[in-house]
Amino acid sequence: MTITALPTGLYAEVLSFYGHQMQKLDGRDFAGYAATFTEDGEFKHSPSLPAAHTRAGILAVLEDFHQKFDAHKIQRRHWFNHVAVTEAPDGSLTATSYCLVLTVHADVKQPEFGPSCVVHDVLVRGEDGELLLRSRHVTHDHVFPV
Amino acid sequence: MTITALPTGLYAEVLSFYGHQMQKLDGRDFAGYAATFTEDGEFKHSPSLPAAHTRAGILAVLEDFHQKFDAHKIQRRHWFNHVAVTEAPDGSLTATSYCLVLTVHADVKQPEFGPSCVVHDVLVRGEDGELLLRSRHVTHDHVFPV
Amino acid sequence: MTITALPTGLYAEVLSFYGHQMQKLDGRDFAGYAATFTEDGEFKHSPSLPAAHTRAGILAVLEDFHQKFDAHKIQRRHWFNHVAVTEAPDGSLTATSYCLVLTVHADVKQPEFGPSCVVHDVLVRGEDGELLLRSRHVTHDHVFPV
């Protein structure tokens, strides 16, 4: 049950991609976040909601979802951990990662935590060789299969 | 007091190893987790318990320990941070990492946290060049030396 | 809005640097932590305090700040996440990272959390090619701009 090593540089490239990508999301740069998907990308950010499709569709969903958060009073942070990447024969990458959502309220030092999630991504190369998300599905740890 | 750089690719390989390894543990694939140790590996997962030895011994300890958790009601997540790797002259690696245990209860969005730990690993190469744990010792931050 | 890939090995080198550096800080090796800055480095660890300058100045500030923590009763841990690195034309690196402070009290399994921060670093190469911090500015997520 060996853990296969990836080509040199690939794993760090994925981590670096997530670093930039998730700072865009938490910084409310939703257009920038949507642009990290392929043009026909799929984003299912909650088990209870249908998936969004295309960059325009993802942007619309994010803008709608974040209307419930007041940017002047709330700072969200999506932390990732234990990114596990597998390379498929066609060169696409499957990445499964832990994600914990932190919500910081103005003037309150201790963040609010939750949910704890698992992020299931498929990454591919764009025209310039850059990484892009073809799909992202998020599951919630506190929602157990019936 | 310089921080020495590791050979290219090595640090990312260790992070990638941990990503896969700890997802096996939290996914209750205890045989898969035990297989990330050398055949004669040592695992001391709690300061108050004796170390387990060999893959079979590690597997037995994990199955016993996890009987107290009901997989239908609890999802555990072992987060890592600040992995600090040092290469020994014989090629073995010493890796010291922060670890925080999250316990997610069914239908409860906010995880339970603790303990905060330090994981002390020694990694070596297996027959196929893959990384394996020769030993893992875990200490708990809230247990102070007397 | 492409996320540019860094030279192979560079991103992992930054993560490895942080792993060692922050373990020095949390292990109260303040001289070791100060030595990860350039000789004329700048460290602004709190929005409400003036920046410290030079290794000697950084060491003095840290020793003073940590007098309020009793090492026999408190273990602090500075977790990092989503390190986002950008390379400038002059070879210096800008790294923006999430940071969450954990404070562990003796005999208490659950850590205390906060503040959630963003760490803004500029890294350069020292005489031996090693990474050093030229400056570090820390902002707090719960302190919103007026």
C-alpha cells in the first residue's frame, strides 16, 4: 500500500495554487476565484445545494451566497490541510483535502469554527500550462450518511 | 543559525506522504496507515501508553483504540502544521510537526478541538524508494514536564 | 487572472523555512527566531505596537513580550496556512499567509484560539543563499478598518 511520489514540483505547485486561490475567495475577489476554474468548471460548495457551472455561474452563486455575510463585520478564512494528490493517466489531478471554515467577527479575538469539510477537486492544465479547477465538490464532516 | 534547504522535491514529498497517510488514519483505514510504517516500525501515539511495534502491532493498537469512537457518530481529523524536516547523514529524515486533533460529532457544525500535539517522526526509504515511517512519537502540549 | 507557478523547489523551500522558523518561536528560541531575519530586518508583530528593527531589536521585543507568558504553564503555537508567494523582479519574495494563534494551558486538552492573523513577509537570500526575512508585518482579522 505504497504512497506514490508525484513528479518533482507538482505537489508544491498544487499547494501554491490553493494558497492564492483561497486568499482570493476569503478576500471576496469572487471573479478571481471563479477564474481559477476552467471555463466550463463545476463548483458544488454545499451538499444541500445544486452545483454551479461555468465561471459566470460560479461567480453568481458566490455573490449570492456571500450576501448573508457583511464584509464590514465578518472575515471568513477557509483553512486547508493534508492535501492528497493523485495523478490520472490523462494528466488530470485528483486532490482531496481537509477544509475548516473560520469566521472572525469584528472585535472578537476568538474565531468561530465550522464546518469541517472535505474538498474533492479535479485539476487540469489551462492553455498556458497553469493549473485550473475542472470541478470542486465539498462534503461536510458533521453530515453523516444515513 | 541558518535553516538549511533540503534537496529539491524532498520537502514536498514528505508533505504529500502525510496528506495521504493521515487521510488513511482518519478514514479508519488502519491497515493502510500501518503499511506506511516499516515492517519493524514503532508507534507511540500517546505519552501515557507503551509504544506499539511492527505493522501488525500498530494495527492491533489502532483497532483497539478506535473501539471507543463510534464511526457512525464521530469523524476525527488530525491536522498537521509547520513540518520541520532535517536530513541525517545516513539519509534518514527527522520530521517534527504540530498536530491538532479535531473531533466532529454528527449534526454538530463546530468541531471539538484537542489535544494539541507534537509529532516526532523518523522516515526512511523502503525497497521501492518510497517513504516509510521508522518511528513516530507523539507528545501532548498540555502535559508539561514536572 | 492566472496563478503563476514559481521556480521548482522555491515554494517548498518557503514552507520548510516557516516550519523551522515558527517552531523556534514557539519553542522560545527567540535568538534563533531573530536570526531568521536579515541583520537590519523589521518585525511588526502587532498592529498596535511599533515595528522592531535589527536582530537585536527583534530579540529584545520578543523577550519583553513573552514575559507575560509563563513557560511552565503556557505553550503557544502559531499555525500557518495558505502561504501565497510572489516573486519580484529583484528576486525578493512576497509571502502572505494566514496565521492562527493557539494557546495551550497546562492540563487543559482544548487549546484557546485567536487571534486569526495575516502575516505579510518579504524574504530575501542571505550570503550563503539561505532564506531570510527582510520584514514581517502582522494584521489581525478581528480588527476591521474604520
